[in-house]
Amino acid sequence: MWNSKISTIQKDSPVPLYYQLKEILKNQIESGELKDGEMIPSERELIELYQISRPTVRQAINELVNSQLLVRRQGYGTFVNKPKRSQWYLESLTSFSEENEKKGLATKTTVLTIQLIEGTMELNSLFRKSHNQYYHIERLRYVEEQPVVLVSTYIPCNLAPELEKENLTENSLYDILHNRYHLNIDYGERSLEAVIVDKNDYQHLGISPESPIQLVKTIAFLENGDVFEYSISRFRGDLSSFKAKLKFNK
């Protein structure tokens, strides 16, 4: 049901009234106060509640319909049409499944390949140490049955012997590394870049060629300072967004 504890519209603000209403409704949807499939208040109710004009209300709703956050059903009303979009928080190093379970989203993983490869100058440089062999793991991760991210992961073999025998479909890689191999995971460094999907990746992700994706590279460290993981993740641009908490340095 509609939450009565809602933000007010500032009539003396330079921000247009329709935009303020749009943001209020958008925030209600994204926070879960307005749930997927729930009908929003009628135009008349919004007019009375906020003391604004019908054109203002209609413009706000039209923009949310155009962005597919709302959908009109003839003869019934306007309903929340929240897309199954994954939002990733950059300030924490958590597993894919854990990140989505917090939001109540169902996930699954398909392991496309796991193989041993020889150490290269590039990998040894990234890991800041020479390793003879690495595991190269390719996984396709799903949210609510939709492919969202294709991940290439590299792990030094000496840190996780016989990793290929572990069930990476049902279990979190980080949980396996921590519980099975007793690796004390500390922190990670991530870089993001908007790119066009590679011709070898678009079919796995279920998108068309030339679609935009977010390329995310992660280098993860143990408590002793050693690098234990290097991952390259290709996130679908239409189903993923990223959020970070920024603190002002006085």
C-alpha cells in the first residue's frame, strides 16, 4: 500500500514540480515502498495530496512510464513495473549471490569453463608475484533468470589446489576460498569502464551486438597483502547499475 510518510514538494524550489513528483515516486519504487505490480495513487489523489496541477502530475507519470518504471493498464490504473535490475555497491567486496540475496533476488550460476593455464608476465604482474599456473574460470551469472554478468576469474593454483573439483555452480567462490582453503580475504580494488560488448560475449549475455556494457576489473587481496584473485566482469548495461558511498574529506 501507498506509504503516507512521503516527501513533500517544495513549491518555492527552482526544481520543476513535475520533476520533484517524479523523483518522489521513483524513490518510493526503488526503496520498495511501492512494490512491483502495485497500483500507484490516481491522478486525482496525487493532485489533492501535493496540491499541484493535473498537467504536472501527468508529466511526472509519463516520464516514469517512458522509463518503464510504471505501466498503464487501460481501465485499471497505473502500476509499478520495477525492472529486475541489479545494483552493485562499490564500497564492499561481497559475492554475487550474497549481494543479490540481500535484495531478495534469485540468482544462479553457469560455469562455462574452468581450466589450468600457465603463468604469464601480464598475470604475474597483476598478482605482483610469480605463479607457475592459474585457474581460469568463466562463469555466466543470472538474476531472476536473466543473464546479467559474464565473469572471467584468475586464481593462483597454489592458493587453491584442486579448485576444479569444487561446485562453483551452487557455491560462492569466496565462500569456498575462505572455508575450504582458509584464505583470509581483506579488500579489493575495482575499475569501471563503459565499453561496447565483445563479439564473443554478446550471445552469452543475451544482448545484441554493439550493446553497451560495464567492464569491471577487480583485484582482490588477502590480509597478508597477497593478491588472490583477478576478475574481469562484463555487466549488461541495461540490467546493472553501480553505487558508491562517498565521504567528504575535511
